Amino acid sequence: MTFDPDAVKTLAFDSYGTLVDVSGVAESLSEHLDDHDPSLVARIWRQRSLANAMVGNAIGEYDAFYEMNRQALRATLETVGLDLPEDEREEILATYHELPVFDDVREGMERFGELGYDCYVVSNGNEEMLESLVGVADLEGLLEDAISADEIEQFKPQPELYRHAADEIGTPIGEIAFVGAGWWDVPGAMNAGMQGVWINRSNARWGPYEVDPDLTIDSFHELADTLETA
């Protein structure tokens, strides 16, 4: 399926990796890692967090994302052979409350609002994390709401979370365009019935899936340009 801007009534956005840059944890990691590559450790941490979420979905166990991220950080440090004390681990973990915002986010959100689209966040993050994200990104007044996996205790890419979001938003799921940077997240939204917009912020590889994104963009401005022509 190709992107149909005329069908879009509402926009939903992933949070981590889409609105804020999760690689920003590398700066905090660098203060504690000595000879280890902080960017590599950050990537391992992120992948372990995602793996924990997907395994939790599969076996019916749930922890709030912040707690799961805490466990993923500990496992990552053990993998690279580091034994940091708890207070240092907590200092690193707290970086998730102040991640850097991508440059196109606020202006892009303003454009979406000017075009008449209500904007929502649909995230694996728990409520406290999302509150800090919205504050740091200065998105208050530009978002209608932030919908968390905590509400149904299932993480993306399970279809239940996207469908729950559509119910909360009150827009038919086929009239929602979901915007995400995750190569695993956007297909989840599409599988649930949303139009999938992949913002490839990290030069990642899509797939391997038989389905392609409905639309691939480099920035929020590109999506705004596409919607403006509808």
C-alpha cells in the first residue's frame, strides 16, 4: 500500500528514537566507561531493552519500561565487563528523562497543528518518562495526549497497543498515520491497521518484511509537505 494523505485524520508518533535521540545516553555513559566505546554500549543497551520488551510480550510478563530499561542497562554492563555501583547506574538511567530532541520535532509539530491534525504519542515509555519527554521537548500544547504501554501492559509491536491507542484517540485506526523511527515499530502499526510512516533517523535497514512502509521520510518537514498537498 502507498501512503494516502487524504485518508489521514490524526497523527501518532513514537517517542524514543523518533522525538528524542536515544543515542544521547552515550554522553552520560562516557563519564563511567573508561576504555569502552560509549556509543557501542548505548546501542547494546537499546537493543537489550527492545529484546526484553518483545520477550516480555511473548511470555506474558510486564515491567514498566523504566524498570525494564534498568535491568537492560545492568545486563549490558555485565556483557561489556563493567561492574558499576548502583548509584552510577541510576545516574546513567536518569538520562532517559533528558534526552536531546531532534531538530525538526517542534517546528514539525507546529506545522502539523497548523494543518489541522491532532497529534498523539504512542509509546512503550511509562507515564513518568513521557511527562519528562514532553517537558524536555517543549511539546506541551502541541500534543493532545501521550498513550503508554502501561495502560494495557503490553509493548509495541503488539497490535493491541496500537488498537488501544486508536480507541483512546477516537479516530478509526485506518485514518491514523503512525510515525516512527523503529524498523520494528512501524510494521507493528501497519499490522494493526494504521498507515505507517518510517522516519529513518539512523540510516537503519528496513525489514526483512514483504511489506514496505507506506511512506519513508527524512524529517517531520517532509511529512508536513506531503500532507500539505493533500
